[in-house]
Amino acid sequence: MSDNTNEDTEMQSVQGPPTDSGNVANPTAIRPTFDNIFGTEMVDLFVGPEKKRFHVHKSVLCQRVPYFRAMFESEFIEAQENLATFPEDNAESFDVLLIWIYTGKLQQLRRDSVSNKWTWSPIDFFQLAEKLCLPIVMDRTMDTMRAIDCETHMGMGLGSISNTYSKTGTKSAMRKYAIDCLLFIFFESKRHQWPVSTFQDFMKDNPDMAVDFMEGIRAVYDQKKTRLLNPSNTKIPNCQYHCHGADEPCPHSTH
């Protein structure tokens, strides 16, 4: 008897309160359908030189990303054809982005301990998020990457630092992390392993990196630091590598 009572209660909570006539309200009147939520209109995104096709719900894409809203809810040719091409972008990064768009979560990121390769490139993905003006996604990318760096006590190497400067914008959070990793290598590594000539050769073709590096050295001396923390240290707050200003509240704070 008690089981039937519980079952009736659960059914009423799903279907809604009784109507005036005592009948249960029509569940379709209060439950949005899949089409109600995601819409039925689709757009095609062709990404990379291989033109990988992504068939995406237009309403979801426009709701989550203002860049796409401006593109597909306008008089642009993309809106008329429900089609857009991104020949210079990375298909893998778009795949990760679309998973975030539909789920609100970044796909799990891992780095192989042998090959040192990521399951998806955080630098390439950050580049895409920066292009689409998604600061929340950029912040989440930095947090996710640093969590693994902190766990493995491995920051960026010279290859990743160079890749960061070739793909991200001036003063980006990813560049800040990259230059902090470079400063840590410069100050804390053994000199015979990292001679000055290595840094000279590394930066000679990248004036932005050279300027940021020299500004970083000046900041170290201005703050009279005797030791530098590894940027992949949990003592350094995530906010240091977020898009928001130093005096602005963190949108990801749980407090």
C-alpha cells in the first residue's frame, strides 16, 4: 500500500498539480521537448583545411556563443545559407568547443607521461576561445591545464612557450603563464643546462616574447624576489592566469 502511495506522489510531481476538475494536467503543457530546447534549425560548420563538417543546432550555438549569434542572426551570407567555413582553425578544437557548448563542461584533458602529448591541445583550444571572445572558456582552459601541470610538477617547455606566442594574442593569460614558465627556467635551472645563448636563440625571432621576458626580469628585481615559484604550483591562485582584472571578482569563485 505504501509503495502505491509513493508512486502516485512521484507521478503527480512530474506531471504537475491537478486541474480544477481534479484531472492531472497534460504533461506536454509543462515539459519542454527536445525540439523546444534545442530547436530544429541546423547549421553546418566546415573547419580546417580538411573541411571537417559539424552539424549543429543553430539555437544552441547562438545562445552559447555571441560570435555565432552575430554571424547567424544577421544579414550575412552565413545566416542566409546556415553555413560557415573556418579554414584556418583546428577541427579538434572545434570538437572540444561543441562539447562545451552542449554540456557546459570541458572534455577531460590528460597528458601522456611518455610522449608528453595532450589528449587535446589546450594552446590550440585557447586560441579558438580567444578568437571567439569567450573569456570563461579561456579561464577554464587555463585552470584545466594548470591542474595537470601542478599534479605532474611540469610547466611549459620551450616548445609550448614558442607555440603559445605564435598562436595567442598580446597580453593573453596563456602568454602570461608561458612567460612565467620561461622566467622560472631562467632563474631556477642550472646554468650549465640552460646557458644564456639558449634564451638568446629562442627569442631572437620573437620580439613580443623578448619584451615580455625583459619586463618579467625587471619585475623580479623590483619585487626583490630571491626565489621564483614554479608557475605550476598550487600556491599560485588560478586567478593569476584569468582574463578578469586583478581587482575584479573572479566569476569562477565558489565563495
